[in-house]
Amino acid sequence: MQDIFDKVAGITLGKHEQYHDLTTAKQPLDLLKEQLDGLEIPI
């Protein structure tokens, strides 16, 4: 999946209306940053 991120210029992130962190206290942005693994992409 990370190969896709190598080709994008930016990401628009919104919160899914039924998002539930399952007591992890992680927000959608936190999860995205984990997937980016240090790639510098404007969010």
C-alpha cells in the first residue's frame, strides 16, 4: 500500500462519522501517520 503514497502530492483526511477508536485513543490522523511511516506528504 505504501507504493501508492509515493505517488501522491497531498492527502485530504476527514473523520468517518462512525469512527470508533476502540479505546486506543488514536485519531484517524494518528493511524494515517503510522501508515505513511515517515513519508513527508502534506495532510
